[in-house]
Amino acid sequence: MAQLLEFSGESVAKVTFYIPTIHCSSCLWLLEHLYRINPNIQQARVDFLKKQVHLTYNPTELTLRQVVELLSSIGYEPLISLNDVVQAGQKTSNRPFLYRLGVAGFCAGNIMLFSFPEYLGLTDPSFKHLFGILNLLLAIPVVFYSASGYFESVWTALRKGTINIDFPILLGILVAFFRGTYEVLALDGAGYFDSLTGLIFFLLCGKWFQQRTHEFLSFERDYKSYFPLAVTVLGRGAGGREQGRPSDFIPAPCPLPLDTEQVIPVAQLRKGDRIRVRNHELIPADGLLYRGHGMIDYSFVTGESEPEAKEPGALLYAGGKQVGEAIELEVVREVSQSYLTQLWNNDAFQKEDNSRIRTFADAVGTYFTVTVMSVAALVGLYWYAYHDPARAINAFTAVLIIACPCALSLSYPFALGNGLRLLGKRHLYLKNADVIEKMAACDTIVFDKTGTLTTPQHTVVEQFDRPLRSIERAMVVSLVRQSAHPLSRKLTTYLSGNVPLSIDYFTEVPGHGIQALVDGLIVKLGTRSFVDPTVAVCEDTVKKHELAGARVYLSIDRQYRGYFGFPNEYRSGLEDMLTSLRTTHQLYLLSGDNDHAQTELTHLFPKTGQMHFNCRPEEKLAFIKHLQANDRRVMMVGDGLNDAGALKQADVGIAVTDDTVQFTPASDAILEAGALMQLPQMLNYTRFGMRLIRFSFIVSLVYNFIGLSYALTGNLSPVVAAILMPISSATMLAISTLGMRWRKI
């Protein structure tokens, strides 16, 4: 059972179960409120498309067996298999639905055949009554078996004291069934069974089509849209070891030299690989701590930020973040990309203020169900009380069917789902589909400079009081190889020929610098004020014309030595990108570097107050809050290192990445650095997507108004309504799916 656990700590354990019986929004609500049934369930999140539930519970009070028993007791028995549980489950989970669809199609077809004499006016009283009885018998399994999902959904919602979107659909089904039964048994009529069973069949066909499309989108999301993350591999494992053997958890010698570093995508990481995880880097896969002192921050997994000390030999779980010196691990379980997706969507890292940008679906759909029910009731009462009581039920039923909310509920997820997939192909990886709508609503973009607008080039200029000795250069490389900051990585490459020394007491102060005890001496790298506290003024004591770019200052044994300079090399196409964005957005630049680059950036940010330098992380955060206080909807584009607070505060935070495993939960999207110049086209695409959704809603309303104009007069047959409804749904799907695919990014 322990192999099912994704994380296990003293007070927190995480597990994911595949539950085939998840089928509606009521299931989602019940499973996500398991903590009300058992307080030891700390959190439950449902992935509706994959029929998975991700549980966090207290292992000291609740065993994994008890968790499974709890799920089974409320009707959600997990399908447990250690061999690709999701694929195994998906092959069998559709069978009950296909059975219901087949029964509905068989019965609806036969009822149509028995109803042909009625359609053609060939009335024979004896056969008419017989066919009516046969139609009633065939309609019973359709209503109470094929449409059983609607009964379950509505009943679960009513038990919670709410009305869900299936309520008006089920109400229309029941009204048509009992009205038809009354006509057949009491009035020797034909009833409404042809239109009723046809409606249920069309509804199930729509669900099947929606499910198949969602599965396709889910496949694209899971297996093709990998995050642009990389990991530093020191040696490749022998591989091929049998799963479950004790040797899986014993470090094995690497066949490649440990000093041979190779950066590879996390998707290529394999069991047995030796990897290096630097300060504030994410652990991409479960592994044994092989070398170094681990201080693991599992806030990405548990929401608790207190680091846990780990010694060599300890098992470290994926999703933890190293705080301190670089450590080396041996991978014991291959990386799970879907698990990283789950961590990214952890509720602990959602935006605190979700009300700033109200979604279009919320604005339109809030009162839809209540409005439809009210109109249907008023129409029925109008005909019953003032005109033809016989038409009251027909009008009431027709209104409920023609105004079915299925069409409205399809356009939104299909359009955004296709947008999510296509943006992923352009190397913009979004946390979820809602980010598309938020991106379209933003009117202000704030850029970081280093690592975002500049390239990861490795040109380094040295300016020291005297040249660094070999031992001093070894001290520097020993320090910078612990950090994942872009400038540290540049220095690591630049000084790679020097043999590293052992270090102790490594610390990194975001926005300021890094320090450690190297070979018995205190070595500091960072801002001038950080390495030399005696400097009371800003660090730009060197004339501006000497260097336009970032600087990393050095002190050894409390003696200031000088700095490493990094001339600015901006990304190709930067000017065209910013020029395009200026036509639609207000632009700002926030940089933690000195203002030596201000002159060369003035033509890109010409307005006063657009550029701010020497910004600490907390100052970037305050600037974002200031913009939002002035009713600006802000997008922050940064490298995800010193910008975590600003990324989380912004309405949309985009982390730009080159070749690092830096993966912050604060970001809403991850953008490959090579695709940064496509940002204007991507934003235009998101705005087009929202216009397409609004257009599809208008088309749906046109369908509803046309159908309601007949339904209100009581002249619309339920069978006509049953045909119009799936045609409307198919039109909505075609508009949302083909429109998003047709538009080029």
C-alpha cells in the first residue's frame, strides 16, 4: 500500500486514487468536502476529466486502508492497481455509459417505428392502444436506466440543498414521461415517448461526444505539453533494475564521472540517475539523498513552509525544494509530469483575490437555471389558467427542453481547452484554462530584466583590485554552483575549470546575494552593499559608462575585492515585441540591477516612470499592488526566482525559463524563453478566444429565442425541441473547437 503514496510525512500524507464512478458535478462537490465526513482528511481535489481524486490526510489518525474504506462507504470505491491505474481504468470506465447509450438508441428507434402510423395518420384504435403500451414499456428502461445519471446528479444536489444544471433537464424528462403515461393509459393517446426517448438519446450522444473530446484534450495536455523544465544530471544510472527489489533504494555507482554535468529535460530523467539540486530548486522525482545536507521545504506539497533537515540516505519526495547548499540525489522513481501539474494547481498557491477578474461564465450562467425554470412555470400556468389546459404541459415541457443549458455549458470548456493545448504547442504552458481569460483581461504588463529580457550569455568582465588567484577562483565557483540564480549559473560555467572546495553554512538572501564558509573563509557574492556593509550609498560607485549590465560583487574574508560584470545582451526581436505590446498594454520594467542600462532601454520604455532599477523583491511586490490599487489588471513576466511575490500578486504571473528546474507555484504560466517574442501574438489569441466564446453564446441565444418563440405558443412539439437542442450543442462545439484551431498564433 505504501507504493501508492506520493508523499508521506509525520502529519501529512498524499495519495491519488482512480474512481470510475465520478460522473457529475455533485460527485465533485461530495468528494472535495470529505473533510466534513472525517476531519482527518485535510484536503481533497478532484480531476474530473481523469476521474481521479487527490487526497491529503493525517497518517497518525487515519490509515490508507481507512481512507479507501471511507471512499467505498459513500459509493466511490477506488480502482487500485499499481500497473498504470489510469489507463486500466479508462478502458473499462466507459462501458456502463455505452450500455445506457445503446439501450436508449435501441428503444428510441423502435418507439419511432411503432409511432409511424400516428405520424402518417393511419389510426386503428386497437393497434394505436397496443403500440402505446409497447412504447410505454420501451420508455421505462430509457427513463430509469439510461437517464439514471440525471437522477443521481439531481438527488445529490438536492441533499446538499442546491439546484444544479441537471435539474431542468430531469424535470423535462419526468414531465414528458408522466404526461405520456397518462395519455396512453387514460386517454388512449400516443404519448410523448418518441420525443422523450429521442431527447435522452441525443443527450447521451452529446455527453459521449463531449467525453471523447475531453479525453483527447486531456491526452494532449498530459503527454505532449510537458513543462519546459530541466535538471542537472551528474551521471546516468545503469537502469533496468527490477521494480520492488531492495536495491532500488540503495545508491549505486554512476557509470559517468560525477563532475560531468549535463542538463536534460525532466521527462528524460530515469531511475538510477544522479542529479544535483541547487538552492531553491525543485526536486523533480523521488530520490535518495546521496551527498550534502538537505533542508527540504515541502510547502509546494503540503503548504507548510518549515524546512525539514535530511541527512544522506534519506528518501526525498518530488515537489520538495532544497534550501541551502547544493545536494546530490539518486533517482529511485521516475518523474511524474502529471504529479507536477497537480502540485502546480495546489490550492495553497491560488491567488488570494480571485474576484478582481470575474469570468464570463460566472457573469452569464449565475441565474440561468432559475430563469429557465421560472419562464417554463409561467408559460405553463398561463396556458393552464387562461387558454388551453391541454397545451400547458406541452408548452412547459418544450420550454425546458429547448432552453436546456447544455449548449451554453459546452462552449466555454471546449474553447479554452483547445486554447490551452495550442498555446502549449507554442511553448506557453498554462496552469489551467482559466488563465486564458485572465490573460485576455490584462491591460498592464510588468517585465523583469535579467533572465527575462536578456539572454543567458556567458560573457563575463572581471574588475578586481588585483587578479584572483586560483584558490580564490575555486572559492567563487564552490559558492556559485550552490545557487540557481541566472548570474550564478553564468559564473559556474565561466569558472568551470576550477576544482570546487567544500563549503559550510551556505545561505542565499533573495535580491541581495549568497554567502558561505569556503575553506575556512567567509565568501560573499551579490550586491555591493551586501558584500561590503561599510558602503552606505548605492552600489553604482563606478561610473556608468564603464559597464552597462549586471554586476556581482565579491568579498573574501570580509575584504572587498571587486566585481564580475555581465554586459547586457538583449534577446533578438525584443524591440518589435515591446513595440507591438505598447499598442494594447501599459508597459513597465522592474529590475534588481543597477540603472546603468537605463540609457539603452529608454527608446523601449520612453515614458517617465516606466523603468525602475535596484528593486528588491518586496519593492516589486509593492509596485504590483500599487498598480492594482489603481484598477490596473496586471501581468508580471519574470524569471521566477526573485519575482515570486510579484508573480503571485499579479493577476497573471508568467515565469520565463531557459534551462533551469526553477518552478515556482506562484506563477500561472511557464513560458520558454525562446517563445517570449511571440507574447503579443499569444495575447491576441487569448482575446480572440474570449470573443469567440461570446459569439458562441450569442448563437446559442438565437437558437433558444427561435425555439422559445414556438414553445411559448404551445405549438412546439417536444420531438422538434429534442432535435433542436443537440443541433444547437453541435453548433456550439463546432464554433468553439474549429474557431480556436483556425486562428493562428
